[in-house]
Amino acid sequence: MADKNPPRARKRPKQSRSLFTVNAIQQACLKILRDEGADKLTTQRIADVAGVNIASLYQYFPCKEAILSDVYDAALDDLAQLARQRFTEIQARANASLREGLAAIIDMECEQLLVLQELEPTFFREYQQNFDVHQRIDQLTQSLNNPSWETWLDDWLSKHECTGNPNLRNLLLRQTLQGNLRIAVQQQPELLASNEFRDELLNLLMAYLQATPKPTHAP
């Protein structure tokens, strides 16, 4: 089944006054989520807090979910910038050992998902696949002529004594980590903040990367 796409803005502002209005709407949405909770989020409440006419809001957004889409896009940009700023720390831990590097990656992934999950849990669970922080990070890093997440991970794994097929372990490692995190978001989002959960994920990935090969199929 194809991923469900969230509602989006009707149009993008071009003039300074329009930019101001849309920004006020986005900031009002964030303020309501932070101060009042998601159950208080309506287009009328957003318009009231933003100080704009409800008709002006509907010029740009068909519903509150379209505003949330803009808010989530902005959050992804912020997370990508934070990931870039943290790269020195991540790289230092990755250079220390395989286990330290994986722990750093798991910590960052969980923290990123916590930010997105806590904004508006119901919206994020429904449209999680449309707000991919890895894609946003890759767009940023490659615009700066840095390697993509996949390329960096593949290069890093090759420097350690990892078992498994070199052509598959990057893919399987990413899918295992992201698959478990995706399920946690959908079923038990509180696990993202749990050190026990992060440790179990780390042990799972380490068991795969350091397992004794046992081929079961003839070449």
C-alpha cells in the first residue's frame, strides 16, 4: 500500500506581507501545541492566536493538517542542521569503536523521532513516512559536498571487523534500525526515551555485525 500523503498548503506566499501571515500561522500552530495541547488545535484557534482572519488562513491552508505539514517540514530542517552540528561528536564516538558508533547513531535517531513524535503524535503516526529526517539530512550534507548517510555508514562499517555480506549489511543494518524505530513510534512511542530500549537495539545490531557466519545456501 502506498504511503498516505498529508494535506499541503494551497499556495506559497511571495510577497513580504504574505510571508509574514504564513509565518504567523505556523508559529501560532507551534504555540498552541506547546502551551495548550494538540486537542485544542483548530484552524479557528490558530487564526486567533496568529492574529489573522480565518479567511486569510484558508487562502493558504485548506485545513489544520496542512499547517502541520509546514510545521513538520520546518522541524526537519532544524533537525538536519542539528545533525550537522553534532557530526563531530558522532564521528568521534564512531572512531572510538563499533559499539560506541552504533550507540551514538541510535541516540540521535531516537532523539530526532522524539522531537517529531511530541509535536503532534496522532498526525506524525499517520504520516510518518512523509517526514523522513534522513532524506533531509542527505539533502543538506550533499549540498555541502559531503557524503550521504548511506555512503558514510558503508565506509564506516568497512573500517571495522564486521561479519556479513559487505554488499548487504549496510542495507540490513539501516532497515533493522529504522524498522524497529518505526514500530516503536506506531505502537509504543515512549520507548524512544528508554535507555533499556536503546541498549536492546544496540545489542541487536551488534549481534548481527559480529555474528559467526553460518552459510545455509550453496553458492
